[in-house]
Amino acid sequence: MASLFNMDIKTLKGVGEKRAALFHKLGVDTVGALLRLYPRTYEDWSTPVSIGSAPLNEVVVVRGTVLSAPREQRIRKGMTLYKTQVTDGVQDMTLTYFNNPYVQTMLREGETYRFRGKMTGTFTRREMTAPDFAPDEGCAPIVPVYPQTVGLSSRQIGSAVRSAFQLLPELLRDPLPDSMRQSHQLCQLRFALENVHFPGSMELLQIARRRLVFEELLVLQLGLLSIKSRSRVENRLRLERDDSEAFYRLLPFVPTNAQKRAVSEAMADMMGQAPMSRLIQGDVGSGKTAVAAALCYCVIQNGMQAALMAPTEVLARQHERSLSGMLSQAGIQTALLTGSMTAKQKRLVKEGLASGEIQLVIGTHALLTEEVTFQRLGLVVTDEQHRFGVAQRAALAQKGENPHLLVMSATPIPRTLALMIFGDLDISILDELPPGRQKIETFAITSDKRERAFGYVKKHLDRGLQGYMICPLIEEGVSDMASVTEYREMLEQGAFSQYRIGVLHGRMKPREKDAVMAQFSAGELDLLVSTTVVEVGVDVPNAVIILIENAERYGLSQLHQLRGRVGRGTEKSTCILVSDAQNPEALARLRVMCQTSDGFRIADEDLKLRGPGDFFGSRQHGLPQLSIADMAQDVQVLKTAQKEAQRILREDPELEQPEHRGLRGERRQLFEKVGEGAFT
């Protein structure tokens, strides 16, 4: 299959230059990649119902014989209808197509077809508008539906896949060794590909899918575990002593047991045989920054430097304020490095890092630029894991001699998945909140109570406190800027005309966003109207109330992240969810939000409620994008694949044995997609 993997998609029968450009938009540039473009869902055409028994206003498949060829009716300039009648022998049905002259030649009088579409009309007069159809004889029982792009339909993709199958040899070279396939009862690759694209039945589809999911997750784990083992080089930056107790004495509060446990786990790594590679996962407000500060302190006391990378300037400045506050009492020199600083400011910081005078630097992606050098970099901390991929972590780590790596994430992930997803990191979990943290009261209301909620928000603003309004999610095609601007105008002309209102949205430049957040942090704005761009880590203790419009449109984990913008000071805080949703799943989500503020429980519930939905969004937390496996649905397969990957790497760390060469090639391909060039 190797030659197919490299064969240009445009050379495939029926594709050509123009269509190839559309395939490229879907990430498909070779015939092999096309075979790995799996359907996103399937339509079941296997059990047609009679015309009379089909429920109204639902999509159904019926079998019918065409009574007469479709007739053309011009109703106005540029609009032509084509109508025909079909019968199942008991009842008739009218079919209507718009501007589709081909239907006259495709639907032949006296022939029997299967039609799939929404049944409308009345119980006695049945109709379908523009249903899909296929000849009854030889109709595929299950029809694949592919991810599409404008100008390239699912049917055209399916046709290209059929052409690709004609080029496949009968026996494919299988990346999974025979012994592994047999021990896990997995089908061969050719059978799997054929039945995932054109399944003969739902049962055959499940057999095919299970094999392909296993293969993909095995390759993912082989990659992550290999990265982990490569980071297990000799620890040349071993810490000689643990100074964490001295650091705790600098704090104005007593650290939680969870914080102390995380620090001691990290210290054991840094004093051990291999460099640390650890993820600290904690809910909003669990004190991750204090853990990072403790580790920076210990590394610096052992004669090395530390660097913290944050995804935005606002977060970088926030960390710089809190870390320098904690560490300056110990005489530790900290500095900030961001893109918006002047050339002179940047030069001074770079000189200080190169000479070793600056012991801790906090910055954005600016830290990754070539001219940033360190005298002796001992620890790299990255904030908000899902904003940085494996490759970016590696880029910062290359600034030193395999420095220790700490990743902080405030996005709780169900415990069952965390270890397997972050296969290249060990994990510490902060599962308790520091004393004095206020519980955030959460209420769900319908839009008819919005004015009362506005009154409640104003009471807080009148006391000198601040609040957030999360703007209604927008329809596709409308910019978030227009949505936010309209919402702000509605507030300014109505209930909040007396207050200072700021705006934050995705179309703003980073510098503009930072300026608005700086105003809000300084108390120069009473209310911040924002889209979800505000969700990451900004700390404004004086902000105590957040109102989220259209709350039903957000995932639970995202709602929890938004709610975490408040409750950061000593004042009681409130979150108001506005929604008119009636569907059970949305109501269940809102109920969970009102019942608990435990991020890990929320993550578990999110996983249950969404089921096989894309729990992680398209980012997959900086991992390679998966084609068929689903982190929520396929947990058991993930566990099995991880055990297999561990066994293979024990026996053959470089995947050099003949039976592992196919897996080695697949691992390289999967990780090339995220710019992780670690595998050759």
C-alpha cells in the first residue's frame, strides 16, 4: 500500500486538478490518504417502510415504483420544478425536485427505487421534496456520509473511494502483525477498509471500525510512549536538595495537601535519574501557580534558571505579577518577555537571561525565538496545555540541556483518560481547593427573567464590584464582532446605560485584547461583554458575577471554564445561565452546572452526556488529529492499545523488527501532522 499512499490524488480516475484542490481542503492529497478519510456517519437504507406507515416530518426510506417520468413546470424565471408520482402498490406519493433536469432521465417510468427524505403532507396525501434515491436492486444497505467541503459532495467522495479500491491489491501489507491481530480478534486491513467505507451490514461495520480504531490508538500510544522514553535521557540537571519548605514559609497562606503532594512528586522527578516531564492538572482556583512557583524557587536555589510560557500576554503578565510577588522576597530576579515590548526592553531581558542575572522569565511564544538563550535553563513551565502541542513543548525544551518540563492545565479531563492522553507526561492532580475560596452559586433561568437578572448584576456593580456578560453564541456567517457589538449597544441603551462597559471578541488583535483586559483588571470598567475568548485563566478578584447567554450551546467543560472567571476573591460569587432550551440533554447539562462546581465531576458528566461526541474539540489537546478513534467512546480499546504499545516498545524500542516496520511508518505519518518530527 506504500506506493498508493504516495500516489497523487489528481491522478485518480474522475478526480483531476480542480477536484484535487477540493480534496486538499479535506487534508487528502494522496490515494492512500483518501482511503483513510473515513465516513463521519452512515445512512441506513436497508429497511424501507411503506408510504402509508412512514411517520410525518421524519426522514425515512421508502420503496416505490415510478408511475410516470418527471414533468417539468416553470414557475418563474430561474425556477423550474420537476414532479412525479411513485407507488408502493398500496399508496402513492408525490416527489418534487427543484432545478434538477437530470432527474427526468434518472427516474424511469416503471422502475423501482428506494427514496430517502423527509415525509411530509397529510395521512392521505404523501409528499417528499428532493429525496435521495437509488435503484432498488443492488441498493447499498448502508450509505457512507463523508466530511464535505463546498463543491465536493459526499457522493463524489464515495465515488473516488470506489476508484481507489479498484487499485488495491487483493492482499494488502498489514501494519498489524498477524499474531497481534489473532490475539485481539481483529480483521485484516483490506476487509476493514472495505467495510468501513461500504459496509454490508452494521455488524460488519463494527468489526471494521474496531480494527481501525485499535490500529490508530496503538500508533498514537507508540508515538507518545516513545517521546516519553526519549525524554528519559540522563538527568544532567539533577537537583541536589529540596528547598520547598523554605518556599512555603514565603507564602501568606498554608498550601493544601494536594499542592504539597504535587510539589514532592515533581521534586522526586527532578532529583531522580531522568528529567521531569509532568502535567499538573487542577480545577480552576486549585493553586497550580503556587506549585509552579515552588518548583521555580527550588530550581533557582539549585543554581539554575526557569522559564514559564503562557498562551497570551494577559496571562503572561498575570503570572509575572503573582510569581515575582512570591519570589522577590527571596531575592529572585524575574522578568517578562512578550511581543509587545520595545526592542530595548527585549534586548535587556535577553542579555539578562544569557548572563544568568535573570533567574526566572515569564513570556509568550516570544520565548521560542532563536535569539533567546539561557545560561543554564533547568525548568520549563507551560500553561494551559491544550494551547501548546508536543512540538512547541519540545522547542522550548531545546533551549537547554534536556531541562525539566512542567505543564499546567486547568481543563479537567476524566481521570480514566488523562494518563492515556498525555502519554508523554506523568500526572499530578490537584483535587482540593485552598481554604477561603468562595463556592460559586449557579442559577439557570429562562430569558423572560433576564431583566430581573440584570437588576441583580447592577446591585453588585453599584457596590464597586465587577462582572462579565458572555455574549450569545452567533449564527454561522455572522462575525463574533457584530454579535458582541450589538449586545453591548443593547446594554448601553437599556439597563446598563450608567456603567462603563468594555468589549472583547475574537477579531481583536492580541494587543487590543490585552489593553481591554488590563483596563478591566485595573477596575476602569464595570462590565466586560465578551465571547468565550475570556475563558482562559484571567484573574480579576473583584469580578464576582457572570451571566452567560444561550448557555445551552456550550459544552459543560466550557461552561465550567467560563464560570471560573469569578470566585477568585473573598466575595461571594454568582454565575447565571440564561437558556430557553427544552431538549433533555441541554437541560441535563444546566442541571449539572447548578449542582456541582467540581471540575473533574463535570468532565465525567460531559463525557457521559456527549457520549461519542467530540469531547476534546478539534484540538485534541495538542495531539495528532485522530481520524476514526473517539476518546470518549473507545476508552476500553485505548487501554488495550496502550498495553500493547508498552509491550512492543519493551521488546523493540526502535520498531526495527520486520513485523513492526508498518507500525513505524504509520507512527511517522501520524506525528508529522502536528509537526512532531521526532520519528524517522
